[in-house]
Amino acid sequence: MRAFLLTIISTLTVALVLGLGYNRVWFVDKPLYYWGSFIKESRSPAGPGQIRKARYGMAYTVCMQVKEAMAKQPVSNPVLLFEPNGYYRDSLHMDLHLPEPAVFYYYTGLRGVWMHSPGVEKANYFVRCNNKAEVKLEPIGSSGQLQIILARYQKFLSIL
């Protein structure tokens, strides 16, 4: 009986704390919102790919376009060089942020590098996106071509 009363009292205390003031706002914005989104996704007829596109946005969609384009290329170990995200923001005035190379690898299984990353000399394809977020893959044939690309984008930052 004592354990039952303590359970009731503790449950009411937690409910009271979560129901008042700032804690109520936090509870509605964080756990309840997450739970509602989870229920909506689990009842949705969309497949896993469509759910990921909706959840992760444009960056995931661009990564999948790169993966599809690389599937058409006969390269055994591709290393992709990304345009800096600062280039999209400053020159193209786009709100596009390609993910960092580790996240790109998680999405696609392909290795990528930024302009200022160690190992950039191993890059053999250059990923370009235009204003319509269309992906183009350009092969990098020589180290001279790579140096020209690096010099062109040197002033832009690889921001997250």
C-alpha cells in the first residue's frame, strides 16, 4: 500500500511540474511534438526514402542525387570534392548546405572531402550544384585541374 501511495504521489508531482510555467512550454515543444511527429510518420503511407527526404530536407535530396549519378560512373573508389557552402550562400544566394563529409558518407556510403580538408588531393570528382539544386559531377583528371578548382573556391568557407 505504501509503494502504491508513493507511486501516485510521485506521478502527480511530475504531472504538476510539467503542467506549470516554462516546463509546460518545454514539454509541449519537445517531447509532445516529437511524439506527434513519430505517430504521424509511423501512420504515413510514405516509404523510408520519402520520410528521410521530408525529415532531412534538401541536403539529403542532393546527396541522393549524387549517389544516383555516381552509380552511373564506372569508378571503383570515388572521392568527391564539394563546393564550399559559403559559395552557395555568398555567390549563388541559395539556402543550400551540403552536409559535412562524415554525414555525406552516412547518407550515401561515398567518401567526400571539403576544399580545406586533409586528403583533398585524392579527390577524383567535383560535385557542383546550380540554382535549381541540380547536381553535376565533373571528373578531376589531373592535379593541375584540382589546383585550379581549389584556387577558384579558396575565398569561400566550408561552413556547416
